[in-house]
Amino acid sequence: MKTISSSIAAFFLLTSCLACERGESKATESGKEVPTTPEGPSADITTPTLGEDGQYRIEWKGITWLVKHATNRDEPRGPGENTWSSRNVWIDNQDNLHLKITRQSDGRYLCAELQSENAYQYGTYTWKVSSDLSTLQKDVIFGLFQYGGTDYINEIDFEFTRWNNASSNWCNYTVYRNQVTTSNPEVNYVHVDYSEPLAGTATTHAYTREADKITFRSYHGHGTSTRFANIPGGTAGWVFDEPGTVPTKAMPVYIQLWTKYKNMINYELNSPSVEVIVNDFIFTP
């Protein structure tokens, strides 16, 4: 994910499984799942549908999204060796996307992930979020990203998390290079992180992909007039432009809410569930 600072070694220890099995979205029906019901009348929501190929899908913002469903406790899927449920993804009657982490009776959690069926390349990717990402529990990760299907290369991330350290920054930008240039492929990235005091709960996050650079920006509210003040790189945004290593591959878009820790004793969520609401996603070529 980027130019590595002195803090990256510690960051890497917490994030080494970040890219693991990003692309697995096939349905797994084995294992028992405690039913979860989205808030609000069922008539007012749209939920994923199961296709004949065993894949759950949902339509949102003109895009077909594949929804991960893997509830088998004996065969958890990455990242973080989590279990996943299509029931933790839905669209309300105002066309807002909801993702949820739900606690199960055995103490483990079901997480949520969407992946666009199509791949996208150069242009601007913009997400508008109404949930306060600065107050997520310290062991929750909310990701907005692209991933090319091979670990440790071709990945572009917004990650909103404190990586299980309450004193860590919550806003993370990361790029995995288009080829391995490090002796250890697991650290083949450039990364920056920072925190930003929020005036309200709504935020907007966008990166622009060009052949020779990727520019990250975040904003207060649902617009682009009030940029985060603490972005590394200042008003221009944070730019990854390392010669020859900028990801140029067309890749699916992911929206993901998960908790990192593999063992039940390490889950530290303070409530039975966590929910994030995404109001919009726009891709502008």
C-alpha cells in the first residue's frame, strides 16, 4: 500500500491478511446462521437474490453487485477468516445501501461484502457515506476499494478503521503496486493514515485513477466543497505516483464491512451489531 514510514511495520503486523481471499463470493449454505432482520418494514427494503449459479446479487446505482455469502464456521473466508451473510446487505426505500455486522449466538460475527460484477479502470470513484466512520469500534474495518484478484498487487483502498488500537488514526489510504518490488510481497504497498475531526456524520471519499497516478481525497458532508484538512498532501490530496508501479488494471469495486480477528476471544465489539449506511456510489470515467 505505499511509501513505508517507520510506523508501517506495526501496521503490517495488524494488516497482513488484508488482501486475503478478497474475490471469493460464491454462496456457502452449510453451517447454521442466526436470522437477522434489517430495521424497517420488509416491504420497504430490497435484499440480494440467489441466482441459479449459487451467487447472491443485488442491483444498486445501476450496477450489479455480487454479495458474499459464506456462513460455514468450519470454512471461514478472508479477510480475517470471517463468516459472511447476504442478509447483512440491503437497500432501503431511499436507495441507501446498508451493510451490517451481526453477532451470532456462538459469539462470532457475520460480516458484509459487495463486489461489482464488472471491472472498472481509469476515472473517479466516489462514495458518499452517512454513518460516522470516526466512531466505528476499534476492531471494525469499513473498506471501499478495488482489488485485481491476486494478493499483494493491484489494490487501491480506502479503509476506515483503527486496526484494534483505539489511539490509532481512523482514515487509511493504501495502494498495492502493480508488481512486487519488495523482498516480502506482503509489504508491497504504500500507505498513509490520519484522523480528522468531523463536523457531522456525513462524509464523501473519492479517488481518481490515471495511468501514472492515483489521487485520494475525503470531504465533509455529501459534496466536494469542504476537503478534510488533515489529508497527507494537503489541498491537492494524497497522490500515489511511484514510477512504473501504479495499478492500471481494470478491477471490480468492493464495499466491505468486517472485523479482523480470527478467534472468538479476540472479538471486542461493544454491541450486538454494527451498521454502516452508504448513500451513493458514482464512477465517472
